[in-house]
Amino acid sequence: MYTASAQTKKAPAKKAPAGKSSAADIAAGQDLISKSDCLTCHKLDVKIIGPAYKDVAAKYKPTDANVALLAKKVLEGGSGVWGAVPMSAHPNLSTADAKKMVRYILSVK
């Protein structure tokens, strides 16, 4: 007969549900942006060279697919969606950090 071991399992770390961003990821994303070159071209609610964060948040729902898409754009750079001026690539940024930054941007109201 099989008996369960007396070992206790650790509960997995709480993760935000799919499409939802945790408060910790949003705060980390805001911190990462404040230490990056992003604010040279983007502001919270005013278009400078690139779109305002609130405009990006209005255009893209905070789904996992959109977070992945926009994080890829942050990492690789690109142009065309918001005009002809290209966004610089950020290849030294990790994918995880880029996603946190995007989660912050998509949380802006």
C-alpha cells in the first residue's frame, strides 16, 4: 500500500493571473524606467519623440501577448506604429526586465 510522505510542499509564489500584472512587477518596471534612457523620448502623459505612456496603455490591453510583443519592441527597437522616428534597441536589457517595464507602461491611466 502506498502512503504519502510526511514532507510538506512549499506553496508556489503567488503570481498574477494571466493578463494581470502584480503590484511588485509594476513597481519594478517603474523603477527600471526611471533608471533608463526611456524618459528621454517618453513621458507619462505627453508625447515627446515617442508616444506618452498613457497613449500606449490606451492602445494596448495588458495581456500577456501584448506584454511579450511590446517587450520585444523595447529589446529590438523599431518604428512605424507611432510614426517614422525609430525607437532605439535595448539589447542589454533582459526580457524579464523589459516585460516589467511594459507592465508598468500598460498600467498607466
